[in-house]
Amino acid sequence: MARYLPTCLFRTQRKILLSFHARFYLLALCAMLLFGFSPVFAQFDSGSVLGTVRDGDGNLEPKASVILINVATGSQRRVVSNGRGEYEFGSVKPGDYSLTAELAGFKTAKVPQFSVAVAARQRIDVHLELGAVSETVTVSAAQPMLETDTSDRGEVIGRQEIVNLPLNGRSYADLALLVPGVRKSVLENQTLSSRDSSFNVNGQRSELNNFILDGLDNNLYGTDNQGFSNQTIQPSPDALSEFKVMTSNYSAEYGRVTGAVINVTTRSGTSSFHGSAWEYVRNTSLNAIGPFLPPVNALTGQTQKPVYQQNQFGGTFGGPLKLPFLRNKQFFFLDYEGQRRVTKSLATATLPDANQRAGRFQTAVMNPYTGQIYPVDPATGFSQVPASQINPLATLVMAALPLPNLAAASNNYISLPRGSLADDKGDARYDGYFTPKLTGFFRFSERNVNIFDPPNIPGIAGGNSNSVVKIFDQQEAFGMTYAVSNNSLIDARIGISLIDGSKAPPFIGQPSLLAQAGIPNLPTDPRIVGPLNTQAVNNFSTFGRQTTSPNVQNPFVIDPKVNYSLLRGAHSLKFGYEYQRIAVAVDDFHPKYGNDVYSGAFSTPPAGQYAPTPAPSATYVNEDIALTDFFFGARSHYELNNTHVANIQQRLHQWYAQDDWRVNHKLTLNIGLRYELGTPMWEANNQLANFDPATSPSTGLLITASSGSIYNRALVNMQKNNFAPRVGFAYEPQAGTVLRGGYGISYTHFVREGGENLLVYNAPFTFDAQVNQRAPLVATNPQPLCTSINQNPASCFRTTMQGYANGFTDASNFNPLLAQPHYQPKNDPNGYAEAWHLTLQQQISANTLLEIAYVGVEGKHLPTLADYNEATPQPTTCLTNVNTCKTVQARRALQSFAGIEIAFGAGDSIYHALQAKIEHRYASGFYLLNAFTWSHATDNASGTLENNNGDTNFLTYTNPNYDRGRSGYDQPINNTTSLIYDLPFGRGRRFGANSGSILQTIVGNWQFTAIHTATSGLPVNLTYSAGGYKVGALASDAFALTAGAASSGTLYAQRPNIIGNPINSSSNWVKTASALNGYLNPASVTLPTDPSRPLGNAPRNATRSLGFSQLDLGLHKAFGLWREGTTLDFRAEAFNALNQVNYQAPDGTRTDGGYGAITSAYPARQLQFAAKLIF
């Protein structure tokens, strides 16, 4: 019960806030609507319908009455063409419409049904014929695919594609991958910890996209994205009308983004009742196994297939509200979707074998405190550490760990741990057409998720995973649109989002192995205590819990905004303002229960002595030495964080002006300017501190926040120069051809660095007390053993069994040599990107478009991390005379501080691409979209939490250009083809429209769908563990430039030397049941041998994994039921239908025993069946 207390408290506080703030902002919006604004037009998630009215001779006709009719609801809007014969309807909800134009002396022109897309400027030009108004003539409804009025780049994903294309997991946002320039982030990976809606657009980080739902902010503001999504609300595909992915040069009304704007509109009710119900089923027996064999079932003696059982079910229902007032003017729409999943996915780990856990090793080892050598006995081939010398904690951990089930030095344990997910979400929407001028909507959305993400090591000595995850999301959205005059309207909206996200280790609250072993000064908070903390033994999988657990993050966001639009002559003007109040309650400071690292190799005997013959493999030697360190409690690094809850605050003010100027019938200019004023983050109770380069080095203290100005509270100045111009053009030199281009600047204000950029993570409020140790017998700078619980932790070597010194994490005992302060320069600029493109569109036929574009994006001042107090390399004499070698601390510039983690805008990136697409709009039962990207992305750091395959979000502070290289998001070739094809037999189709019912049932009304994706391989960064790399008599940290909280003992991933092609010839690859070994060639990647030159010549992300290719197929059959419009839709879908083997990245850490091996692959073929009732 106690572990949920913070979540309950946070939720209660925010509900109180919601009661007050929601009323305040709603009243303020009403006041603005009634008193505060001149007439305005708006867009948000809506579109515009615009055009010119001409007579038969092409003359412009002013004062024509133009009526826009919503086909679904029958609602109408009327405007009058201006003196240039131009008209425009703003704030048009996406959907199907018809249009009529009337003018005395001319027949009434009727344009039949056409579609309006989200955020589109849909041109419908009308030509009038002479005659009586009472006569009606139907004019061409040809809806050009060319974008003649806008200069943004993007793609509309319509309802046909959303509900029909095969979607693995039914996440609508995955369809953004159909758009040129968009690639899937490795954060989205189909596991239980997969991060929904994560994709990199034009080389940008996935956190820098902007999700908009019904015109309002839908981004998730957790510091490390605990909600496993970049969105607050993840609506069901069946709840959506459509969405648009805008990738470059978007209108000035869109901000807070350097990647893409994903603008989503939920469905509304119509004038008749409609609904659906569905269930999608996936089962283990339907899936293929993949390239790696799962474990053998001890009962059957057969390999056991990974389990994947999933049910997704739900329904929608909408229609008119039959109320006594405003009849036929009010509509509702409801949707619900649930998901239940049980998995047993293949997991590998490296565990001590039976000999190792008994203290029997293939190499000689040493007692790191007494120097006693345990040589290899020639008779047995093993050395032996006496059981009496193995500390009690190690004994308990070895007993709790499972034994390896594969004969290998590394990746020797394979299992199918059980995971589960229960997800329930739904929406309720109301739309009202109160008067011909006033409309409004309200939406309520909620989601509740429970996940168990299993670790790769089962039992109480495991737990290194997200484990128990709980997510609760809630959002309310309200909007009003008022047409003040013929050419102007105002649109005002407010969104309120509430998120509770938490995770906890497995077995939380159970008896502690550490307490059983008698370790002193352990945390006692029942929300934290469990069997084992984090025990990171070099070369083995981590024992114990995930370092960052437990964790609570609860964002609360209020987002009011107002837009004003005005059509004046050839100018379509827009003005707007948006305010965001962001509050995040955070308990994300770690490790709360401790983290011990064993990478010092302190148990290594003197060089050249006691070497067994024949020599065992280097993998076994390194494992044996590290495990001996663990047995003796000789930890090279240990740390512990106090428990603290921070209430982070941020405010954003955003203004914009946009002019879409139709210069003539061939040229439109899009000119906009956006200004953003975003505060830095502060803490509600001023519990925040910062490192001050002017005073902290001499005082040894941090400066703390106080009441007053923004700077006083945030200790960082607010940047006031964030002007973002947007300019673009659309030029139609001839019918069917459009040349479009643009340039724009976009800023980002919310930075997600996993808590590493938060100044609330500083003493005296919260801090991570850290100690880097050197055992008593090391050659250089040894430390004596601690003899008292009161000794200064920096003055002696404290073994694992000695726990933590008294007051280790007390604020009064803060020691800058035992903590890692977080530093943000007070004048650090906000990150931004400059984007440009030149695009050629050619309409091939009425429904087919070819587009070719050059796209460029340059990121500047992007947030990165580094060690501000980075150590210099060793002196040149260190290699030959170990007495001249220095510790990491002795090589730092500021001797009064240890590592100082700086979060600053040193990141830069550049992206160039050729992007092309061919699109056949859904017509006559056929839809095709092929998106091709040929690109190159360069940067000097990845985003935090998105630095995979050895890549890093840290750079070298003294030489950031050293890390400039291939981006972690660089996949040069990316081609995606999507297809929907209604087979031409059945009712309403080309053949067999009148065939008999039996034939219709068997072969009629089938639909075929497909998505094929082909990409280059992922970048792989070659690194080595500088914090645990030992050469001869040199200390294990002799090559390290940083030392901190990372389990390797270093914050920065240092790179080795390359002397040849890092990738082995395929003839040298060795496939086993659990790995593809030898993908990387160890002979072509060498480790540094001179500690004065610890940075190798390997460029960042020097190599790649294998390419990726996958075909997803769907086959649908619609069965007609009791009345027209009611069908039962049967679906069969195959993901990776051809069962293509797609390996993931290899181990690129040169010091790992499994270097070069690939131990994971993307899912093999998965089948899904569904039934969907549509009425």
C-alpha cells in the first residue's frame, strides 16, 4: 500500500488544481471570446476550403453566396466571395463535404462530394454558367492532389489507410512510417517496454516531434517518458478521422518541434447511428520461431516456442443526440479498446557456471586485501577460493541465481520469462452546431495500463528490467468556433492532461538479501526495500534490480489556445496565442537502494605470474577476476541516492502570425513568424541548485534557488530571442506541375534527458553519493581498508559487507568529491533547427501524384551531456612507470569536485536527403503510396534514452568535435510501400455485381492490403569499457576520462582503434542456437595500449548492423448481413509474412566477452485474425 502513496498524493493534488485552474481558464476563454478579440479565422487540427468564383469567360465574380455542407451531419456554413471573387471557409473539420455557389444571373453551381484533410488548404474553384438561380448545374468535383496553396511537406493518412492497413499492435502512429523522411526509432520494438509513437524525422530525435490531438497538445512530459509513449493519449485507430504528418516548413501556428508535427483528429457522430465492434487475436501457435532456438522444455525434451498471446477488442458507437433542444444539431461518438497480452520472449544472460559460483576458476586469482594468491592446480585445472572467504551476500546471490543452461562462457543462460500487459482506453466526444456561426466540441479520454516487463534473470537475484509498470492517462479537451463575420472567425480551445506513471522492481517489499547478509546502513523505506539492489559484476549480466527503479513521474498540463483568422483580399491571415502550464511531480532520482560495481579487476595476480598452461580464454579470465572481486566485496564503485519528490514547473507562451498570400493564380506565398517565450524549469518549493563556475570551485558548494525572478527560481535565464520565421512558396508553372519550397526555424523548450538535465537533482535536496575506490594492493594510489562506519567514504576502501558510512546521503554531509552535481549554464540557449526543402510535384493522372524533393535540416544548440570536470589523459610516462599514473580524480581540473554532469546546448546535427513518393489516391478500390528516402545524417550525440547500439548522449567536453560523426539515426536507404486493393469481384465492384449469394459469399468483396519496409542497417558504435579495462600493472581506470554512475564506471563511452573492416566476412560468421557469433572482427578493432592516448581512431558509429526487410500482408472479407451498410469483416494479417530473418545489432563493446555477437533478432512471422462488425 505504501508504495502507491506518492502516486495517490500527486493525483489528489492535481485534482484539486484541476478544479480551480480548469474553471479559471474556461472563464478566461469565455471572456476572450466575448470581449477580448476582433474577428479571427483558425486552423488547429482543421482544414480550410478556399477557391475563386468565375463566370464562363474566366472573369472573377464577387458577392457570390457560397455554401459548404457537411455530408455526415448536414450542417451548413455560408460565406460571400470578396471583391477578387475569392472565398474561404476556415476551421473546417476533416471529412466529406459538398459545396454550392449562387449569384444572380447565373445557375446555381453544385460541387458534389469532396474530402477535406486535416490541416489542408483544399482549393475548390467554381465556374458559373449564365441562367436562373433556380436552375442547378453540377460542376466537376475533380479534387487535385497538387498542393498549390501551401509549402509544408507532409502526408495525410486517411481513414481508409488507418483502419485497413496491417498494423502490428494497432498503434495508428506507426502509419507515420509511410511518410518520406520518417524512420522507426529503436525505442519502438514490440516489447513490453516499447515506446509508442517513437520515430525519427529528418534526422531528428524522436522526443522532438509534436503530437496534437483535436488541435491541442498531446505530448507526454515525463522526464524519462515513463508512460512508454510520446503521447499522453494514444487513441484507437477506429476512433480517428484521419491524421497528417508534417515534416518540414509547417505553418507558424505549429511550434515546440524540430521533427514532425503529427496532427490527429478524432471522429464525430453523424446524423445517423453507426458503430462497430471487433476483436483481434494472436496466438503462439500461429507464430514462427525465428533464428535463435528457444530453451528445451525439461518435461517434453523439445524446444519451447516463445509465447505471444494477444487479444485486442473494442467498439465504437456514434450518432445524433435526440434532445428536445437543438434537434439534429448535436452529435456524440464513443469508443473503447482493450488489450490483453501474455508473452514469453527469448531472453539471454551471462551467469556464473557451477565452478565459478563455487569459487573454482580457470585462472589464478588473488585476495585483493591480503595479496594471497590462489593458483591453478595442475591436477584439477582450477584455482580455488575458500568458501570461508566468500562474503555472505555473494553466497546468498549465488544460491539465488539460476544455473546456466548453455555450454558457453557468455550468453550462457536462455529463458522465456513471462510478461503481461493489460491496457484499457476510451474516448467520449460531443459536437454541437449551436447556430450557423457557433459550434463547439468536448472530448474526454482515459487510459489505464498495467505491465509486467520481466527481467532476463528470474528470481530474487534478478530484476534488471522495468518490471511492474502502472500508467494512468486522462485528458479533457474543449473547443468553440465562432464565425464573427463573412470573412473571419475565432477558434478557442483548452486541453487538460493528467498522467500518473510509475514502475517498481519485482518482489518489492520482500526480505532483503543485503539485510540477511548483515550489511549496515541500508535504506529502510518500504517503497524501496526488496531482495537485492544493483550488483554490476563486470562481464556478467547485472544481478539485482534495475538501477532506476522504483520511479514515479506524474505530469499535469493545462493548454489553452486561441486563433484568429481573417480573409482580406488575396491574404488569408492568421494570428494566435497558446499557453502551456506544465507541472511534473518527479521521484526519479537513483539508485535509491544502491548500486555496486565490480570492474576494478582488483583480484588480478601480479603480471606474468601464476599463468596457467594452456591459457583459458580471455572471456573466462575476465569473468573469473570480476567474480572474485564480487566474492571479496571489492567494489570499484558504489553509490546511493536519498529519496526525494520534486515538483517541477515550466511555462510556455507562444504567439504567431501567418499570411497565406495568393499573389496570382500561379503563385502563393506562405509567410509566418512565431515567437516563443519558454521559461526554464523551476521547482515549486525552490528545492533546486546549480553549479556556479564563478563561486563553486572555491566554496565547494552549489548555489540554491530562492523566491523572486525566473532566474532566482530556476538559476537559468529565460531566453527571450526565440523568433521563428517561416517562409515558403507554391508555384504552378503549368497545369499539373507545382514547385514548392520553404525555409523555417523551430525551437524546442522541453528537454527529456532522463533526469540528467534537472537541477532539482542536486544537493542539498537530493544527490547521488558516489565513491570510486582503489583496493589496498593496487600499484598506484591504493586506499586502506575502512575500519569504522564513521570514516570519510573518500578516505578508505569500503567493502560491500561494510555497507555505507553513517550519514552517507544526508544533505549535511554533502561532499562534492562524493557526488556528481548537475550543471546547466545560466545562459544556455534553447535548441533549434533550421529546415528547408525544394519539392516538385507532378500530377500523373486525376488520382496519381509523383513528388521529388531535396530536404535539409540543421540542428543547433541541441541538448547534450558531458563531464564538465573531465579528466585529462595520463602523462606519457604512465605506460612505462606506473608510479607516475594518476587516478581519474587527480587528473581533473577542479580538484574540489569530482565529476560535474553538464547539460548544455553543444549538440549539432545536419541532415540531407532526397525524398520521393508516388501516391495513387484511393479510387476504384485501389490505393498506393511508395515513400523513398536516400539520406545522410550527422551529429555529435544522440538523444538521452535513445542512444542505442553503443551510441551515447555524452560527448567529450574538451573536444566535442571528436564525437561528430554518423548519427545514430542514420539509415541511408529507407523505402516503404503501402497498398490497399479491393479485388474486383462482388457487389459494387467491376465484376460479379449481380452474382448469386453463394458466389458472393465465397469470392465476393475481398480486400488485399500490404506494407513493405526495406531499410539500411542500424549504426553501431564501437566502444570499450574504460572503467574496467586493465593492461598489465595499470589500474583498471587508467584509461578513463570520466567516472560516475554508469555501471561501466564511466559516463562517456570511449572508442577503440580500427585497423581494418570491423565487419567479418560472412564466411566467418558462426550461427549457434543462441547467437550469430563473429559478425564483427576482433582482429580489426584493437584496444588502446597507451593510457596517455585513451581515445581511439574509431569514428562514432563506425559500422552497421545488417539491413532490414519486412512484408506485412492483410486479407479482408466483408460479409453482408441483415441490412445495407451492415457487414461482418473477417481479417487475416501476417506480419513479416515471408519470415525474413532480420538480425538486430551486434555487441560493439570491444572489452566484452561476447564482442561481435548478435543475440537478438526482430520478430519472426506473426499471424493475426480478426472479426469486425460494422453497422
